Amino acid sequence: MQIDQGIIDEIIHRANIVDVIGSSLKLKRSGNNYFACCPFHKEKTPSFSINAKEQYFHCFGCGESGNIIKYVMKYNGLDFVEAIKSLAATYGVSIPDNNAPKK
């Protein structure tokens, strides 16, 4: 399934990475960033950083980083299209079915 870049951009624009990650991890604010223990490797002290302004995450322990789509993919074990559909449903973005038969 091909998803239009405009739809992907709209999802990224509407979604808030702090809200999405905060729904699965306990976040602690420090300045403009939020920190948590990384969900992608075992650690005792938080090295997982979320930049609210730039809308990306980075783990200083394992090096994992990316935007909201990559987080949803990795955390939930989804492929790209599944992650887009999940975020679209959550944030009210409709994805047209490009595979529907033409009339």
C-alpha cells in the first residue's frame, strides 16, 4: 500500500511524540526535553530522551532514534504502513484507499 506523503506529513504534524511515548513510558521533564528508561534495551538510569520541540526521540544508551512513526513501529512491532494507520486512527486522519476499484 502506498500512502501519500501529504498524509504522512499531516499525521506527523497532528501527533505529539510526548503524548504517544508518555502513554507507554513514565516521562520526566528536564528543560525542554523529557527522559525515561529506554524501552528498547535494559537500563537502570534514563538515557532515552524526547525532544518535544523537534518531535524526535534518541537513546544515548543504545543509539535508537527517530520520529513518532519510527517509535510506534519499533515499540509496537509494526511495519511502516501499520504504524501510519494506527497513528491516523488515533489522530483522526483519513487514509484514502488507493486500491479501491475505479468506477
